[in-house]
Amino acid sequence: MVPRPFVKWAGGKTKMIPFILSSFPDKVSTYYEPFVGGGSVFFEMLRQKRFKKAVIGDSNEDLMAAFQSVQSNVEGLIKELSAKKYRYDETVYYRVREEEPSEDPVKRAARFIYLNRTCFNGLYRVNRSGGFNAPFGKFTNPLICDGENLRAVSSALKGVKLALADFATVVERAKKGDAVYFDPPYLPISKTSSFTAYNAGGFGLGDHYRLAGYFKELVSMGVSVVLSNSLSEKTRDMYSGFDIRELTGARNIGGPAEYRSPVKEMMVVGGPAKTGEKVA
């Protein structure tokens, strides 16, 4: 079975994958993805055998606990997630939501996956104290435990380095011949487009400027880098001088239908090679 994302994630890049991958070399030494989210780009890079090694990470503790459990104890996770405790029921949902995440990594991962699969539009959202606060989602028959895919993902993650860390730490060893994909929480362009609450600290304007600095530094080192963000005068200015491509995306998760209309996004490309130019 071909592994696919095991969680839903705001701003998923499934429709943009062809544009993203076409901007990377055919083969890279190590692939880095510091805002991995659901991992759709990573899984496609893996399927196409585009890298020798991979480092993926995120600053979201629950998300990375889930990846780590899938990687190291998938059978324990499947057993836990299959328990009656995690049935699709509104009362059960709010009871699980109010629980504190367990220190046990498997139990923490099961709680996270359950909430992700059953909450409103798959929107992972926390309050300022870090508590998950997305409402219950209305579904016909959500698949909470997809054991077959979880096992496939576990196999795919063998040898992949996972990092619960700031993006700068995740890419600190990137070098010439490597590739990095940055998909940060988008810089808000309207009151309804803001989504920075994937962890308690958020991701503010200062973080975006800091990220732009790392983008430029990596490119100067000979690393192939692609970055996605909202299209605005401010983001254009942050990446002026680089190849900026305008794309039309859709807010396909998290929010009322009227807020999920197509929006302008940009993809910034930097580095020494595009597809067809082999990198050792």
C-alpha cells in the first residue's frame, strides 16, 4: 500500500504538489520539511524516490508525538485507537477533548488522531494556554483508525529523522545537494484567513521575517528551497529577487463554506537546480 497522510491538516498541499515537486531536482541527498503538517509533500517525494534521507519536523507537540508513535509503535497505537473509548460520538468527543494529553506517547497520539479525525473540518486549533478547542464535526461515518495506512506510514518512516523543533533547528544541517520545503502558517491577508493557532505560541510576523532570512541563507549555500505562503505585498517584499509564482489555492479545511473560496497563494523557488538537473 502507498502511504498517505494519516491526519487532516489546515492548508494541505495535495493540489499544489506537482508545482512544488517540479521545482526540486530529480534527486536530492537529504530532504527537509520543517512544517510537515499532514505530510502530503513528504509522502509524494517518498513515493517518487526523490531523496536518500529525510528529516521532517514541526513545533506542534501533539502532531510530532503522533508521527513518533506511528514510526516506533504502530501496533500499540492501532490497538489503543481501536478501543471503544474512541468511538464517534459527540459526548465522547468532548470528554476526550477535555482530557489532558497523556505522558504516554501512544495514548497521546491516539487522542490526537481521534480528535483530528472527528473535529470540525479537521481543524487543529488550540487556545492561548495550548488546549485543543475545535468543536465536534458532523460526519457520516468517519474512519478513525485506518490500520492499513498507519502500518504503511510506519514502514515509510523507517530511517526518517523526526524532530519536534523550531524550523531553524530542523534545517540546521542542510547543505548543498539537499532540498527544503517550507510551508509555514500563512501570513494573514484578511481577518478570516488567519491561521496561526496550531500551537500556543502561534507564528507571527517576526517569525515570517526570520524564515525569509533562513530561506535566503539556504539558497546561498546551494540548497534547493521551495516556500509556500499567502500572496500579498508584504510577502512579495520578503522574497523579492527570487522566483515567485502565483497560484490559486483553496481553504479546503477549517471554516465556514463562504471562507473556503479560492485564494491567491505564492510559491517561492530558490536554489541551483530544477527538475532534470541532477544533484549529487
